[in-house]
Amino acid sequence: TLTTARYVFDFAEGSMDQKDLLGGKGANLAEMTRLGLPVPPGFTIGTTACRAYLENGDLPPGVADEITEHLGRLEATMGRRLGDPADPLLLSVRSGAKFSMPGMMETILDIGLTDASVQGLAKHSGDDHFAWDSYRRLLQMYARTVLDVPDELLQAAVSTEYAQWGVGTPEELPAEAIERACTALKRAIADYAGRPFPQDPLEQLDLAVRAVLRSWSTERARLYRRQEHIADDLGTAVNVMAMVFGNRGSDSGTGVAFTRDPASGATGVYGDYLQNAQGEDVVAGVRNTVPLAQLAAIDPVSDVELRTAMSTLERHYRDLCDIEFTIERGRLWILQTRVGKRTAAAAFRIAVQLVDEGLITLDEALLRVNGAQLGQLMFPRFGEDHDVPVVAHGVAASPGAAVGIAAFDSAAARRFWDEGLQVILVRRETNPDDLPGMLASVGILTTRGGKTSHAAVVARGLGKTCVCGVDTLTVDPVARRAVTSDGVVIEEGDMLSLDGLAGVVYRGEVPVVASPVVEYFEGRLELSKSDDLVRAVDRLLRHADARRVLGVHANADTPADADRARRFGAGGIGLCRTEHMFLGERRKLVERLVLADGAAEQEAALEDLLQLQRADFVGIFRAMAGLPVTVRLIDPPLHEFLPDLTDLSVRVAVGRATDAPDPEAERLLTAVQRMHESNPMLGLRGVRLGIVIPGLFAMQTRAIAEAAAAVTAEGLEVYPEIMVPLVAGEAELRLVRNEIESVLADVAASTGCVVATRIGAMIEVPRAALGAERIARSADFFSFGTNDLTQLTWAFSRDDVEASIFPRYLDAGIFAVSPFESLDVEGVGRLVGIAVAEGRKGNPDLVIGVCGEHGGDPASIAFFAGAGLDYVSCSPYRIPIARLEAGRAAV
Ligand code: ADP
Ligand code: MG
Ligand code: MG
């Protein structure tokens, strides 16, 4: 391991395990150097330097000396001096954080070129065009990244030459024209910055290093980190390496390669290559690349060498690798590798392929996929049966079926998104500034660039549909329209459909069908008739089931939901809410219950509700025969089932004013006013309802018990569990438990059927977590209601804060993710830990689960598994996700 007493490390010193210190890029460059792959030599300034820079606004003392020392060694190795006027060594200065942030930070190439050394480079290489083109690139990159010179000024400096020579790219200019462009660029720089472009190569290097460090903190980098949940204080490493040149003519070039298809996961090498090009030309998608397959024809020797390197890397990393390479006059150089990003489908396919190839175990395969990816595969896709016209084809860059209206820039996309519309962002190409618009869109369409373009990479990372390189489409962002080569016009606001799996663009709204994975889960698709993706998902889920200790139950309120949950692999129902059983037609019965004049009328109302509830439970118990069903007694305040206070007041007022009083409305209004609470969330609800309204819980218990007896009589096994919501202390639970037990005994006596029924408490009030030991003495089980527990722990009213407060909180980094999305481990998680420990002290047989929405959230599931819960319960569609995550938590 490397010492942290130093800041700078040679590539030959590090390894791939040192991403914390060397960043991902640096660690992998070191690893490839160790593997003997052709990596240009260089050194890495560790992230510790960046962290110090972030804290103090300057590099720590000593870093400069270390850089000088390593540079000296690099110069000796290369036999050339940085910026030597006769034969200059040139350097690239590259960002590289622990977690890859593609295109978010800066890299500067060709450091070391000056008015003098450009002549030396020209002379030594015998290629004026190449030398001036490299200088032009340095000036542009330096201006942009070190000085923040606006693009327009830089464009203006070269466009005069374009116009004069009638060309569109700098590569097409003759050397003397590029030389003039360089003069114009230097003038633009001096005008803008108030001082000339530095002619001292060491000063260039120093400023470039600082610019890379600063690029960690740009707005777009922060936004990306927030999106990807990457901590803001990790900092980036800086890699300084000898330049190699892909821009030395047609026997040179640069490219990106993947060892498998990152979109589909199909085997076989895959990528893009661009002749006579340097650096970002490929990734930026500015010029049209050729598929990597054509390299064999262009440069067979380098092609074989590249394929060998690719297979070495894939076997070494035991995973899909993506590689950046450059060929300089027939000589291959590898400039970067990393374990490649991939789509969800590719992740599942590749994980299983690698198992079959003997490279990884099934346990490892389980760790190569995750619940979020499985969630993406469960999204619907386009159906075949429609006549929406195809208007263009492009590169299938990120799968999915996106339907939305066209927006031609980021601002428009945000605007539509604010209005609640689905948006397709249409651009020539995207750059990091388009990120806000990409986040606001369901799909991204670009007319240039391949699968490795910025748009494609970012879209895959975000799980958004993307079709790129749609070169038959011409976009005019100023006029806010696009035209196909056949003359079809797409205006802003027009409906588009993007098929990210096939790379097809439709003008109009294509109907969407279910995913084959869901079809399979639902039993409508046989495994033998499905493709390898469904088989891969099935295989990994089975392995997860075999591994996991954590049970997965469903939140399901109806027989239909229960049925789906079962097919998706639920081991029971962890939360059956009874509220919907009071809605619709049945509202009237609640009104009667609330308005009842005396016990007789109240009992009659309860009796009617009993009949209906019993029928509901019968349906659910049948669907879940053999598995536990946890029924939560009524939770929300009763007034939620009554008419709206304002509507009623109006009705009453109108009746009175028109001399046609409405006695029913008057009576209801009195009741609604009586039950009105200024803060219902903290009022008469949950266990409190059962204690205050006599007969309510008894009626529900009777409905459950009688239904259980009836279904048992049909010969089915029933395991009902009765869950009491909003319990805060043992006395509440004990009181309600006594009532429940006496009803159970009563029903057992009258039906002659004893159904073992567990009684437990929902733990959703901080007081309950803190008093768990005593509550557990009266409980057979606990189930954490983490939604309320989060609300009450943070004092957040979810309905109010999510729109008004959270965007700002997330912006300000107060939390990285909403505590309603992922469990707040530090606060709410602590309460969970206390309740588990104390609860088991009070009752060693206590069964503990969670039924809040966090039960389906991958990060939270890992926490619950670690906290020793018995099961999580989540909505039916999240069950496969939870099964997978529970399996991952167990390996
Ligand atoms: P990013 O992290 O955005 O991919 P990189 O640091 O990888 O940025 O740099 C972008 C591109 O610059 C690389 O893909 C490579 O083509 C080019 N590049 C970087 N270093 C060198 C080098 N030493 N010689 C030639 N090209 C280089
Ligand atoms: Mg790169
Ligand atoms: Mg609750």
C-alpha cells in the first residue's frame, strides 16, 4: 500500500485497489501498467492533495516539489523535456475521482506546447499540420478550463479561417490557417484574461492541475454527484501522463472499446473509432465515428493487439471493461479502462454469462446486479400493434420506451417538466450543461454521436431512454424545430416516442406494453419461451431466494393485489390496510356510525360494516392460503371518510338562505365540525380510535375471525395476524388486546373453529420504539411503519414538506436523499435498532418486520437485513426487487 505521507505517485507504484487515493482512473492506469499493457508513463496526484486544496483553497506545501521530482523522472524515461523547444515532451492533465463522473470534470491535453516548442514538434514530427492542430487544441482547452473563456469568443477565433477555406472542422484547415487560428486564439485569451497565454510549460502544468482540482466543485459536477449520491468531499485525483497522438494522420486515431455490448450485454467486442483524431473527439460525438469492427480493415496489427488487451483486461477485472485507446502511427496505447457502466438488461445478462464462463460465482453475480436495475426491467415497453409512423432511426443507446413532447433545450425541458409533462429532450449532441434538461426528460434524442457519446453515457447512468446519432434529423435549436431528411417537421411540443432498445424514433404516441420480465412473473410467459434476459433474472432471483434470510411480504389490500403479490414471490401479506373497505358506497355506513343516535343505531351500522369487511377478508385469506396475512386495524381519523367540511357548510348555508333547510346536511355538518381536528395526523387515529369509539376494533376483529373460520372450513390454511396501529405505550396495546382476544374467543366458541391469531403492534411512534421492551410483552409481533416513524421523528408532514422544503434541502445537501425514499439510518434507523433490541428482550419470540415504503427500497432493505428483522413488506411490484436485495444482503 502507498504511504499517505506523500501526495504524488508513479503509475508503476499503485494498483486498482487504491481508488480512494488514486481515483478510479489513476488506480486503473496503475493496474494496467503493472499488467504490462502499453500505457504512456505518468504519475498521479492523490485525492489527499485535492481534499487539502478544497479545505484551504491551495495545494499543500510539498506537492509542487513532488510534482517536480516525478516530472524529472518522467522526462528521463521519455528522453525528452517538457516543452523543450527542440523536441518537446507533452503532457495530459486528467481528472479522475474515486467514482467515475463521465465528462463532468476537466482534462487538458498537449500541455507543454508554446510558440517555440510548437516549431520543435513540427520539425521533429515532420508534420506542421499535426503540430499546429495540437497547439490549437491546447489553446482552446486551456482557455475553456483554466480561464473560463466563453465558447463564442473561441469559436469566433477559428470561424474566420473556416469561412476563408470553406470548411467546417479545424482538421480540414491547412497548417498555415491553423497557425493563424492559434494567433487569434492567443489574442482572445490575452484580451479576455488580461494576460497572455503562458509560454512557460511549468506554469501551464501548474495552472492545469489547479483547473482540474477546481473542476471538482463546478455546478454540474455537484449536480451529478447529488444525483449519483457521491459524497462532495472525496475530491479528485489528477493524472499527469505523457501525450500520445492520434491526430498524426490516417494511420493514427482514437477510440473507445467495450468488451461486451454495454446496452444489451451481448458478447463480442464493441465500440467506436475515429481516424486522425485526438482525445475528446470521439466522446464528444462531434465527428462521426466508425464501428470498432472496421479497425481490422484500417489497422489489422493494432486491432489484434487491442483485442488481446481487451481480453486480458476482462479476465483480469472479471467484468465488462470499457477502454479508451489511441493509435499513434500504427502503435497502440491504452489510455484508460474501468469496469464499464451498463444498462440493467446488460447487467443481468453479463452477470450470468460470466458465471457460465467460469469467471465469477453465483454469489458474485448477485452482487453485480441490483434492485434498482431489476426495477428498470419491469418497466413497460412499446407494443407492435400500432400505426404511429417511424420518422428516423438512430443508435439504440439506452433502452426503454419513452413517450413525451419534444423540447429543444434544457430550459424548455425544465419548463415542461414543471408543468407535469413528459419530455423528450432533442439536441444535436449533449454536453454537461444539458444535465438539468436530461434529468427533466423521460427520453433523450441526439442527432450526433454513438453509444459512447455524452448523451448515451449519462442517459444509461440515469436509467433514461436514449436514441442518439439520428443523423437524418436536422435540429435547429433557435427555431425550436427539427426536420427529417424526408421533410417531416417536428416542432417543440410535438409528441415523440423513443424506443431506446431498437433505436427508433416515432412521431406520435406509441402504446406501451408490459415488460417480459413482468409477464414472466405474472405467469403469462413460460421460461422456455422467453429470452436470455428473463432467464438471467430468474436464475439470479432464485439464487437470491436460496441465500436470503430476510422474508419478503407484500403490502396488499385486495384479493387481486394479494394474488399478484403471491405470483411475484411474496411470503405473506405484511400490511393489509382496511381503509379502502370504508370507501365508495360504504362511506354512508361510516356516516351512520358517526352520526348514530344511541347504541342501537351504532350497532346496526357496525353490523353492516362487519358483513362487508368479512367478505373482503375471505377473498384475501383465500388468495393467501397457507401464508400469514397481517391486517392493520383502521388507522386514519374517521372524519376522512365523511364529506368535506367546506362543501357541507355551503350546502347548509344555501339550504338556509333559500328557505329549503337540509336536515341531513345540518346533522352531518355538526358531526364533521365535532370531529374536526387542526392536526389530524396527531389526533384521533390508530389505536386511539379503537379506544375512543366503542365496538369499532371489535367489529373488525370479528370480521377477521369469522372470515378466517369460514376459509378454514373450506379446507384452506389461514394465518391471520391483527396489527394495531399507532401504539405508543404498552397500556394502549394491552387494553385493545384484551378486547381482541375476547372477540376471538367468542368467534371460536360460536364457529367451533379455533384459528391461531397473532396480535401485534405497529411501531411508528418514537415513544413506541423507546418503550419497546414493555410493549413487546403484550405483542406477538412488531411491524415498523417507517413512513409515520420518519414523519414523527423528523417532525415532517410528508404531504407538506416534499414539495415545499425538500427540493431546497436536497440542493443544500442537508440530505442526499429524501428520508421517505431511503431510511434515515442515523436517526430513524437508530430507533429501529433500539426497538429490535428491546423488543426481543421483552419477548424473545417476537417476530419483527417493516411495512413502510422503505421495505421496497434497496438501500433500506440492506439496513433492515443488518438490523436483524425477520421480513420486509412492500408493494407487489417491488417484491422481486426486495427478494434480490435481500439475497444481496446475505452474500
Ligand atoms: P474523461 O474522464 O472525461 O474521459 P479523460 O481524462 O479520460 O477525460 O480524457 C479525455 C480524453 O483525452 C481521453 O479519452 C483520451 O482520448 C485523451 N487523452 C488523455 N490523456 C491522453 C494522453 N496522454 N495522450 C493522448 N490522449 C489523451
Ligand atoms: Mg476518459
Ligand atoms: Mg402509519
